[in-house]
Amino acid sequence: MECLRPTATTESAGCACFSLAGYGDAARARAGELRIALFVLDRADTPRPVNETADALHTHGV
């Protein structure tokens, strides 16, 4: 997550991360602080939102 920080903190860019295995508590907490959208891919490669930022992106496109 730390390698994404410079990208995630710029005003003109947003970040989204996708995982097959999920995220640990520390990664979820850090992503929340940086407003990084976290998604988990299911077996059909359909992204499922994991945090509030991902929910907003999935629901409203923001």
C-alpha cells in the first residue's frame, strides 16, 4: 500500500486495488486513510467492493 501513496494522494488521481485473496486489517485501514478503493474479484472476475471508497465508486462512479 505504501507504494501507492504518492498516486493516491494527488488531487487529480484516484486509486483502486483489486485482489483475488482479499486484504488484511492493516491494508484495509491504510486504504481507508488514503481513500483507496479496494475490491475483491470473485471466481467470475466480478469486482466486489470491500471498503467505503470502493462502495462509492461502485455505486456512484466517484
